[in-house]
Amino acid sequence: EYGVAEKARFVQGDIFETDFSDATVVTLYLLPSLNLRLRPTLLRMKPGTRVVSHAFGMEDWAPDESSRAAGRTAHLWIVPAAVGGSWRVELEGGPSFDVTLAQRYQEIEGTVALGPVEAGLREPSLRGDTIRFGFVDGNGAWHELRGTVSGGGMSGKYLVGSRKGTWTATRR
């Protein structure tokens, strides 16, 4: 009726033996212990993959969203890119600096090295392969970076005051 039949595929098999790594959406109606057993596989999937579970969570991996209707709960997780570690960030037409990120699932926090000063990142967020964070430099200027994580790198657009440009980052 909605013209999506060609876009969906149902696979019957043992979820712990079947390769479903190319899926973009995974729906679960499993008990919490099975969700936890499956979690490592889900976290290795392509960033941005959506995981939906009826009723049951995944312990300390908090859902990105939860919805309730007619007394029933559904949870949504967006598989996050792996961004934890040290990165060298280069701004087009601007300075370079090091960013260190700590990650627990989709939750990130970190610091930016600005010469002798290490400043905390403000409003860091990660949703799938989309990352965003900001910081204030030693001159009091607000830096906002938004971008995409791909393999061992990141790239995107930045805003510093009224100056806009692109940025790239590589793992250190």
C-alpha cells in the first residue's frame, strides 16, 4: 500500500548465527537477557542503524527515544559511531588542535587542547555518524563544529563568530 515492499526483507534464522550486518533497521521483541547478549553485535553495525525494541531495554545502553501508546513501550537506539580517543582537528583557514573524546554508547564528553589550556567541550552530541560539539577558545570565541564520522576520520562545517568553514579530523 505504501510502496515500501521492495525495501524490506524479513529473515528467519538464529539471530546469533545469521549475518544481518547490512540491515538499516533491526526490530526486537526479545527478553532483556537476549537483548544484552545481542548488544555487541548491534553496536558493531553501521553507525546510524536503527534498533527498535518492544518493551525491553538494554540495561545501561539508554535508548535515544522511548514512546508509549496503549500501555505499551517501544525503545529506539541509533547505533553510534566509535569516536572515543584522541583526534587532530584542522580548521580550514584556521588553527589545528587536539580533541580527546570519551564515549559510552551514544554519550560523549571531552576536552580540547588549546596550547597550555585544556578546555571542556560544550554540548557534545553523537547520533549515529553525526557529531556536534563546541568550545570557547582562550580569546573567548565560541567554536561550533558539526560533522560526520566516517571510518577513521571526521569532517564537517564549523562556525567561529561570523567565520564559517570546513574542518577535518584524524585519529591520533
